Amino acid sequence: MATKAVTNGTFSPYNAHVPGAEPEVCALDAFRLAVASKLTGPLSLSLEKAYEGVDLGKKGADFTVAVPRFRLGGKPDTWAQKVVDEFQPDEWVESATVEKGFVSFMVRTQTLAKKVLTQVHDLTYDSPSGKPAYGCNNSGKGKKAIIEYSSPNIAKEFHAGHLRSTILGAFLANIHRATGWDVTTINYLGDWGKQFGLVAVGFERYGSEEALKTDAIHHLYDVYVKINRDGDPEKAVQTAVTDFFKATKEEKLAKEAQWEKLRDYIQQAYNESYAVHDAAREFFRRMEDGDESAVAQWKRFRDLSLERYKQSYERLNIEFDVYGGESTVSQQAMQEVIQKMTQMGIVEKGKEKKEGATLINLEKWKLGSPVLQKSDGTSLYITRDIAGAIERYTKYHFDKMIYVAGAPQDMHFAQFFKVLELMDLPWAKTLEHANFGSILGMSSRKGTAVSLDHILNEAQEVMHEQMKKNDAKYANVDDPEKTADEIGMSAVKIQDMASKRINNYTFNWSRMLSFEGDTGPYLQYAHARLSSVQRKTTDAGLVLPSDVSKINTDLLTEPGARAIIYLLASYPDVVRMALKTYEPSTVVTYLFKLSHAISAAWETLVVMGQEEELAKARLWLFICAKDVLAAGLRLLSVRPLEKM
């Protein structure tokens, strides 16, 4: 394979065909191949094997090779020295140094600058798809992914847990699309079950048509909270005792009569609290039986809630291909699941507290014995998920399906996946649970727990006030309120994605909304400043040639320029790693590094007032940096701002 990469006696990375190497979309791969070619002769390795050992550099080097990994026999130090002794510089690789069993390589700066900036430009402005594609690859080409995320409960406020699922799910959809996957996103709404019966009963008791039209979700949630309070026996007893003492304050009752009357109050409270749940179950039974009035009420609440959710998703820059829900899984499908598992002999009847219920014993895998069907024939959440997964595979024939849900649901998904495996469904192994930790203390600045919209509104308000402090810049922004909203959402999203997804984090207003340090506003500011440089140089008459190959990138010799170029080159690697780990923090950390490198270079890489060729080279570098920063922000569902 190595010989095929040699043309006219010179190694050409673009003629080498090594699994995993994509020099046409990742310039660093070309340099990795060039480094690998320096190992094949001295170590008697194939180009493929050598390529596997080329890692990003340590201690200031561009690339480092740990010779011991090849298990060549003899002393690794000797083999490493042999590589350096036989090294010949070329247009790709400039130098090689040895330290014990490690060989470090530096690539030729002029080649690095030309190849990287050209690739960023071409894949941003002239990609086959017509859309910016730097960082993208085709590793998932021909494969289908289903991603289920967000999934709020109808008639309830959009809360913090749903925010994390929404942000992470959108990122996973973006990263899969960026790597060639055919993606279908599903919002699986919590729109069925007894809890909806509670909402209906609550609306009969506390509902207002006027309030419903004004703000459906807020009103229905208020109704839900009130009816839940009525249906809580403990709270009902507390209220009954309070009411009793108020009512009998002026009465002079004998102790026995007093206790008897108190018992009546408590008994009535108990009966009324349980009656709430009986009524909710009855309403849900009517829904399942297809009662027209019950289904019509359910559909009305669902449609009103969905309309409101879509407004929030639009604001968050997030779209779904399919709005599904628990209601879309048929009773017949769930019954067929139970029947199939019964025929396979993998279910059993419960005993004692679970007497009469149908369950599956997963104790062998330390997963408990989840109930699939209650004794009254009611199917449970896990049964609905099993039936739903089977229906989805029949429809989509996916290569993977990802459920984005919080870590508290780890056991549920482990049980769910194991059941499908026991049903001998070969695609069961393609199901994945992308979990995440909790947001702690997500509340308004005054400390009260609130909805996502309330949080976003406050973030917008704070950003708007910050923008007003600079009259000149504020006057230059086309839509200040919209811009403030985008900055506020960037703050919320970046704080959420800045650390490993499994970690809990504390919602921090002051840190989140700062324009300094590692925050969303800081990234937006970095992009806006680069956009400003491009506008100002254009106004000053400094315009890049349409043929960018004419730009003399050999002039980009400063360490700050090289640092930015190497970071730009590594972006495709960042995308690959994020796909592998499902960690948006990989992208966020990279964007912070890039923004810091850009900020550090403003004084040493001045554009205005420089000799024209040098000014054009530096301007092109900053435009490419802006394009890559924008690509990373879009991957995180953040809209890059041109002005702020």
C-alpha cells in the first residue's frame, strides 16, 4: 500500500488508501499519512499499521509516535533512533526528534497553512452539498439513525430535564447528519396514561376556557398541580385537620364528640382524595375505549400544548421530523408483544404484591422483574416502549436508535433493551441510551423555580441590558431584542454542554451570562468580532481574490498564526470524537480553545495598515477561523451572530 502512495519518487498522502484516513476532508490525515510513511522503511511496517500509531503531538510537537506499541522486539529506543537516523524532510514533514521510545514530528508550516486554509475555504463555500461542510465526513453514509429526545409531558411545563434532553438530542442529530447518517428525529410526547386523566379531572374542577386560550400549558400545569394536591391523601388529611379546628373553634364539644367529628373530617378527606384518582382512571379508561368526548378533550389539550412547545423549539433553533407519543402505540401492538413473550416462555405470573400481573424475570442480569401488564390487563410504560420499538424498526429498518433520557432512567432502558434481546430480535443490540445528569438549582434570579421560557426571558433581559451599555454597538445591531435572545440562549446551551453529559451541574446565572471566561456569550462575541473584522476590511477596500490559491500563506509565520491553523486542522478530529463519545463538551472545549487562540493573536496578527499581501493572508486566516467557529456553534444548535 505504501508504494501506491508514491508518485515520481515522492510520497503523496492523497494517493494513499488507508482505512480511517480521509485527507480529502481532514487535512491532518494527510499529514498523519506523511508521518506514517516515515515509519514504514525503518520499522518494516505497512502504511496502515504505521498510520495507526500516529497520535497528535505531545510537548509542543505536531505528532508523536510511541514505538513500543508496534511490539517490534528488541529495544524501542533503538527502533525510535533508527526512525530519526533515516528521516528525510520533505514538503509535508520538516523534522523528527527522539526521546527514549517516542519519536516527535513537526510538519512544514507553509504546507500546513496552505492545505488547511484551502480545505476550510473549499468545504465551506464550495462543498458538493452546497452547504458549509468543513468537519463533516461520510463515515455513516448509507446508515439510518433514529434519535428520540426532548419528550415533554403534555399539559406540563417544559422543565430542566427536558431542556437537557432537547439540547443533547439536537446535538446528536446534528453530529450524525454531519457524518453522513440519514437521521430521523422523534419527539415522543408523554400524551397518554392516567396522568392525562388527572389533567382532565382537574380541568373540570379548576379549568378556565379563557386561561386555556391565553396560555394553555401554564394553565393546564396549574390545574395539574391543584388536582394532584387534592389527590394527595397526606395533604388532604393536613387540610382536613386545619379545617376541623377552624370550624370547631367556637364549638364546645365533649372530647369524644370532638374526636368523632375529626375522624369524619379525615375520612371524608381520604375518600375525596382517592375519588380524584378513581375519576382520573375512569377518564383514561374512556380514552382507551375511544369515547368521543374524552378523546376530543385529550386531542384539544394535546394540540394546544404541542403548538406552544413548537414555539419553544423554534426559539431554541431545534426541529423534529416526527411528533409521536405514547398515544401512537396501539393496544393491539402491546397485546401482541405480551402474546409473543408468553409463547416464548419468557414471562411469568407475579406473586404476593404482584399477584395476577405479568412480569419478566431479569434477576439473572441484576435487572429485577419488571411488570409488563397489571392484573387488570393494563399495559405499562416498558410494554409500550417494547411495542413502539418493534413498530419503529418495521417502519424505518434503522441501523441504530438512540433514546436521550436522564440517568435516573438507566434501569428502565437496561430492562427494556434486555427484554428485546430475549425476544431474539437481532436489531435489539443497536438500541442505545444516551443518558445525562441533572441541572441543580435551575431557578429565576430571585430564586423561584420556573419554566424554561421564564429562564430564557430573564437571560434575554440581562443580555439586552448589557448591550445597551455600548451605545455605538447597540445602534449598529439590526434587531437588538432578537440578538439579546440569541445570546441568552447561547448562554443557557453552552453552560449545559460545557461539561461531561453524565455530570450534574449547578445552574449559575452570573457565570453563565458573563462575556468573559468560558461562556456562550464569549463564543458569540468571538464570532461577532471576526465578522466585524471582515466587514471593516471590506469597507477599507481590502478584498480577498476569488481564486484563494493566489493568497500567499507562506507569510503566516508567527507562532500565533500557526497555533490557529493547527486548531482549525483539528476540527474534523473533534467531530469524529464527538460522534464516538456523544459528548457535546468535546466541541464546546474545542471552541473555547479556538476562541482563546484568536483572542491572543489580535495584537500580533494585525490586518489593517499592513502590506497588502500580508494583510490578505492574515484576513483569510481570520475568515477561516470565523467559518470553523460558526460550524462548531451550528453543531451545537447555536445560531452564530454577525453583530452584537
